[in-house]
Amino acid sequence: MGSRLYGIVAKEFIQLRRDALALTLALFVPVVMLFIFGWAINTDVKHVPTAVFDQSGSVEARTLLEALQNSQYFDVRQWARSQRELTRMIDDGTAKVGIVIPPDFARRLSRRAAEIQVVVDASDPMVATSAMNAATALAAQRSLQILTETAQGTLLRRESPPIDFRVRAWYNPDLVSAIFIVPGLIGALLMQTTITAMAVSVVREREKGTLEALVVSPIRRWELLLGKIIPNLFVAYGQMTMALVVARFVFDVPIRGSLVLLYALSLFFMWGTLGTGIFVSTASRTVPQAMQLAFLTFLPSIYLSGLLFPIEGMPRAAQYLAAVVPLTYYLRIVRGIVLKGIGIDLLWPNLVPLGIFGLVVFTLAIVRFRKQLG
């Protein structure tokens, strides 16, 4: 019995040694998961991109903005010249918070409560909650400092706090998590479907020996690839449609933008993911290997793209990685159309990286596929 058991164990170890890719993936994937969870994910969101429309230009306004910056929760990056420009910055995602300082801020501060409008992009509840709490705390802190200032030894007395932050939550005023998560899952579904299905489809043909038969047939190689891509596209769009139906009628997610535009722009994203699926198929010898490699490409995108956790809360290095993840840009498109109702005039900057990624990956995948087929 001992010798038989030893023989089986030895055979399995030999098989593992022969399948070095599967062994490497089995050891590497958990490490990647731990690395991402422990390093990149942070629910304490700081340095939220902030735009300011300062109509006052006073010393008091600058002091307040310095306090905002020093709190580390707000990162003032943009200066708007009008309310309309501020709205545009929040719509296109350039800023997650907008600060509007009235023209008579200094005068109001010395006489009565000075109201400051704080507009928060609440499509991401985690970022919105952090920004709203920080703004409330900062208003209380600044009001306390002003109230305790002395003028010729006399304590200033006020019936109301000097600074009143009027916070307005846009797009998701009730801060419902499903409204943020569910539209993002559309991107995750498209990515999972196109990469995994494409990779498994090609590898399964190779395992059965039918791929070589198709290559030597009169069918051209581009026809072979296109014939495999089109069904996967139909499946992906079908999943996308079902997800939108469930989002609208089950989770009450408002669909404010054009679905035609969403379907059209989704093709840019799937161009790159289909190329990734073809590339994965050329690096895999078996279906389990293809699924493991597909999962390895899928995992970092889920956690680094802003699907579940805000990019603003990640370390700087993780934010750089998020900038090269295609899903990051597609999520901005989905949430921009579904939750904000914006159009191509604000979304086109996200198409540029998706187009570049798709062109590079699809080209490399086709070259490798042709080389592998000889």
C-alpha cells in the first residue's frame, strides 16, 4: 500500500513539475490577492479632488481654503470661473467636490453666518461620506476658532456659527451603495465574459484538435477570429442588457443617459478585453490554464479600477496602476451615462486610453495567434 501511495504522490509531483504555469499561477494568485487587499484598499478616503469657485477673493476665503487643503481630505486641483464650469468639472469627474464661496464672504463672516455651498459627487457613497464628514468637521472647527478670537480683550459672541457649510449631494443623494456598485458591475461582467469566453473557446478548439483543421481549411484566419468574436460580443451585450434591466427594476438605479451611447462606447472597452482573451489563449495549453490566466487579469482590475473601493483612498503607486487599467475608464463611462446622464462631450477623454489599449493588445494578440498557428 505504501509503495502504491508513494507512486501516486510521485506521479502528481512530476505532473506539477511539467505544468509549471499552473503551479506558478496557483502560488502567485493568492499572493496578488493579499497584496491588493493589504496595500491598495483603503476606506479612509483622503485627497479628494476638489474644485473651487471663489467669488470673494478675500483673505478670509484663502484662509478657509488653506484649512481645507491642510485637512488632507480635500485636494484643491481646479479653479472654476463660473458655477457652470464647476458643474462641468463634477459631471466629467475632474472633481468630486465643489466649493462655492459667495462674493460677500468676508462681510458676512464679520456680521452673521457665512454660507458656503459644498457640492459633493455622491455617485460614490464612500467618497461622498468622507468628504461630507470632513467638511462638517472643518466648518465646526473654523467656527470655533473664530468664536474664540479676541478683539481688544473682548470675546466675540455670536448667536450662530460664523461658517455654515451647506452640503448638497448630487446624483445619489441618499448615498445608496447599490446605485454606485450595480452600474460598475456591468463593466466587470463584460470583462469577465469577453476575456474568459474568448480564451476558453480558442483553447478548447486547440485541445480537441479542431483548430488546426480550421486553419488548413479554406477559411481565412481573420474570418476564423471574427467568427469567434461575434458570438462572444452578442453574449456580452445580452448580459449587459439583463444587468441594466435588473439594475433599473430591482435596485431602482436611475438610468439618466443614452443607452445607445452606452452600447456604442462599450465596444471600445470590449475591443481591448477580446484582445486580452485571444492573448491569454495563446499563452495557455489547457482550459484550466486559460481560466487561471483570465482570472489573473480580471482580479487586479476589480480592485484597482474603483469598482468597489475609491481610487482616491489608494496609495499613490496604486493610483498609477489604476491609470493603466482599462476598466477604470469604462466605469467612468458607465457611471457617467447611467448616473449623471452626461454625453460624449464629457466622456471622450476616457475613450482615448481605451482605444490605445485595445489597439496595442489586439494587435499583439493577433500577431501571436498567427505565429502560434504557423
